[in-house]
Amino acid sequence: MSKIVNGASLQPLSGGPPRQIVLLLHGYGSNGADLISLAPHWRPLLPDALFLAPDAPQRCGMGAGYQWWGLSAFTPQVLAAGAAAAAPAIDAFIARKLDQYGLTEADLALVGFSQGTMMALHVGLRRPRQVAAILGYSGMLTGVPELSHAAITRPPVLLVHGSADPVIPVAALHAAQKALERLGIEVATHVSHGLGHSVDPVGLRLGGEFVAKAFAVPARPSADR
């Protein structure tokens, strides 16, 4: 099993020890340094959260990109097998970090983008104890047939997608929502109209609010109150 190293991170804005962990899983060909860019937008909402954005174990191409698994094909069977093969490394990383900071799955939110969303859903639903939340941007749900008879937990899920995504069509969001709801999982969705394979300010705001609510972090008063 490949081991995940720390990658990019941001310590709690409060300056104290972490009370929550937000694990950010990047997309195919990207890296943790790219996805950690989401964290500054959310730190004011989650001042006690540690943001971790590790690099996937496998190099991808000639640059600084990584992959959770090689995308040799986009069929459901290949995607499901790839996510299953990549999951143990993420599970081991989660176990190390929860142990390091004395936290539990209730203090953990998984956030993914694209291939990272596939991993966040795969790992998050199969943890032995329920995580606080799963937030997926521009991704899809893999391994749907096996979920109906797998041992899963049912954390709240938010899926966000661009209506003009040329990489993973927005239909993947609707398919994931239907499959998850059939399993009794609470799913919220947002489609950003005209957006491609990216995250826009509305999706960022909704994601931060969703994670904060899942952690039951009190809302901070606005400056004009």
C-alpha cells in the first residue's frame, strides 16, 4: 500500500490545537498545494479546524501533478476498482491524523474535487465510524452497485457541480444524489449555472457553511451587526 505524506496544510486560525480536521482530496493531475487554496475562504467559519491537503501517492505526468489512481478508462467498473485500490492509503492517513490529534471521525470532514470527490465518497461512506460530512465538487459516485450491500455509514453529503462541466458532466451529480438517497443518506446539491470544471464563489460559500453546520460550529456574527 502506498503511503500518503502530509502535503499542504493550514493550522487552526484560532492558534489553538485542532478541534476538527478538514481533509481536502485533490483531483486527477493536481496536488494538495492547489486544493489548499479553498481553506483560507473557510478558516473564519472554522477557526479551530486543521486543513490537510495531501498529495495523492502516484505521480501523474511530467509535472507536479498526482493521481489517486490511473484513469485508463472512464467505465463504472474501472472507476470503482480504482477508487477501491486507492482507498487504503487514505484510510491509513486518516487513522494517523485522528490519532495524532486525539480526534474521532465525528471531528472529520472530507472534501474532494473531481477524482478527489470520488475518493471522499468512497472512503467517507465506508469508514467504520461516521464522519461529520462529505463535500464533493465536480465529481461522481463510484461503485454504486456494491453500496446497497456494503457496510456503510450515512453522513450528510453536499454535492456541487458546474452545469457546463466538460470533464465530468453535471448528470453525475444527479445520478449520485439518487443513488445516495436510495441508501437513506441526506444529500444536498447545488448546480452552478454556466460553470465548467471548477469551483465558484457560491459553491465555496455553500461548502464552508455546510461543513461548519456539520461540525455544529456557532455562526460568527457579521461585521454590520
